Amino acid sequence: MEYSSFDQMDLSPEVMRALNKMHMTTPTSVQKQAIPLLMDNRCVIAKAPTGTGKTFAFGIPILEYLNMDAKFVQALILCPTRELALQICTELRGLGAYIKGLQVCGIIGGQKMDKQIQMLRKNPQIVVATPGRLLDHVERRTIDVSQIYTLVLDEADKMLDMGFIKDIRRIMKLTPRDKQIAMFSATMSREVMDISWEYMEGADEIEVAPKEEDMPKIKQYILHLEEREKMPAFTQLMERYNCHRVIVFCNTKTRVRVVTESIRRLGYQVDCLHGDIGQGARNRIMEEFRRGKFDILVASDVVARGIDVSDIDTVFNYEVPNENEYYLHRIGRTGRAGRDGQAFTFVTYGQSIRMDEILRYAKVATEELKLDAAENEV
């Protein structure tokens, strides 16, 4: 049975209250398929694109079956980056806001071990972790995952691309053989399939194609420019399209720094995120951005997946991304929480072929802009 609303899923009053507060009534495609299977204690392999509601797809069943009297970790969620882990923690806490005694603990690199140990001593029911830091705690005997009910591998393809295969196999051995496993991945690479064959025999498979009703409403524009024309174009677009809350993406940390300084000289309130910035500083910058202390964030793809700010109205791709999937991750930072968004991509002559590849991969509708002429549809 496929449910058309959360009301039909027989969810707890606490979870329904949180969903209603977030004005969420209709599950996305991946939620319609995954939630009933996971609630039925099935293992699930889901191929689903970014931005389709995967966190709630595994988060709702986890919250529904927590034993609030138990003092051990019941659900372990592994993901590839610190930023994504923090984002998942935030979403799960919001979803479980009315569950008395709920503890969700994030275990990531770049934070002080002592602080994380203190959080683990509070007996969290759910732990969200990057694989390396989780194993650090295992070696220190500050965490025990031997009794978990559910293991989630989120963005499994990204984790395996980043070389976490050995860590994941170690973690599998530390957890119960009869655990429920849910694996979510944007692509089904050979490495992802190897994990599924090795640990998930008999799992239910879900494949969710992007559907218009699931995807955020983002107007996408392409501008063909020379390098020297990019900053003047940025300022014109900021004014013409009334941009207030903005993320600018660049490919390298050096370019992030240069673009940030150029924007600052124009008089805008701006800060930046890239791989060389420590986790404590990243957290501070993101918190200030969420609170509106500055309006423009310049970032590299290293942190793109974990930027979860609901009121971003505009994304600028100051450079064409190096990987096809990065384009979707970047523009997916806008158009969130039911809002409309817009994305501008600056394409130099030498990047035209690369951009064509991205558009074939992404299968999205774009418009071409010329700053001295009317908009023409591609």
C-alpha cells in the first residue's frame, strides 16, 4: 500500500505533531516507499536523488520504534561528512521535538573528544557519525554499538568514494548480525552493490526517479561570461533579482578566499567556508549565517552537502562544478521548505562543453541570461 499522506501511516502523536508544525502533510516518493518497509523491520536499499526527503524516510521509522527506557544506542546513522552529520542531527531533533527524553548525538571529526564523550554519557538513543570518528570512540571504549536495532548508511556512494569501505566493514562487525540496515545512495556504484551483496541479502530495493512534486522549485539560469565579467555580473544580478540570502559556490579554497574578498570590497556582509577551516569555526560561521549576521556565504563543494539553511533564496555557481552531481547538491541549497529559489551559473567559453554534460546528467530546465538583453529560453 502506498500512502498519500502521513495521516494514513499510523504514526505516533509526537511525530505527527512535529510534522504538522513543519507543515508537512504529504510524504515524498522515497518516504512513501521506504517508511512502510522500515516500519515492518525490513532492510532497504534505496537509490534516490538528493533533495527528496531521505532523512525523514529513515528518521520516522527510527523514532517510532525507540525504547525510551533503554540505556544503549539503538540507531546508528553513518554519513560521509561532518556537515551532513550535523544536518541529520538537526532534522532528527526537529522531528523528535515532542518525544520526551530523546537524545540525538553527533560524533564527527574536528570536535573535541571530551565534549562528545560527555554527550555519549547521556545515553543517546540515536548516534549520527562519520565512520572514522566513530571508530575512534570505539577504540577508546566510549561508545558501544553492539546492541543497535538499526544501521543507516546515508549517501553510501559518497562514503565509499571517500575510502571508508574498510571502516564500514569494521563497523558492520561491531554491530548485531540481525540488525536492520537501510542504505541510501544517489548512485548504485559497484562498491555500493558489493556492500549490499555482502550484508543485505534479501533487502527490498527502491529506486526513486526525480519527480516534479518532490523536487524544489528552483529557477535556473546560465550566463556565458569571460572571467573578468563575473563579479560585475554578480552585482547586477544581486540587484535585478532582489537577492537577500545567498550562497556562492567555487571549486577551490583559493578561489573561495579571492571571491569572498572581492564581494566584501563591494560592501556586502560576507563570510566563507572551505576545507581548511576547522570544525569549530565552521559551526560558528554557519550559526551566524543562519541567524542573519551576514547575507552571503561563499563555499567550496567540500561543505556543500551539509549546508542546511531553509531561507536561501539564491545560489550562484561562480564556477562550473567539477562533478555532475555537485551541480544538484549546490542548487539544492535553495528552494527548501516549500520556498521558491533561483540559481545562476557562470560559464566561461572553455567550460561550455562541461556545462552541457552537467545539464544532460541533471535533466533540468534552464534559461540563458544575457545581462544586456532579454532572457532567452534554452
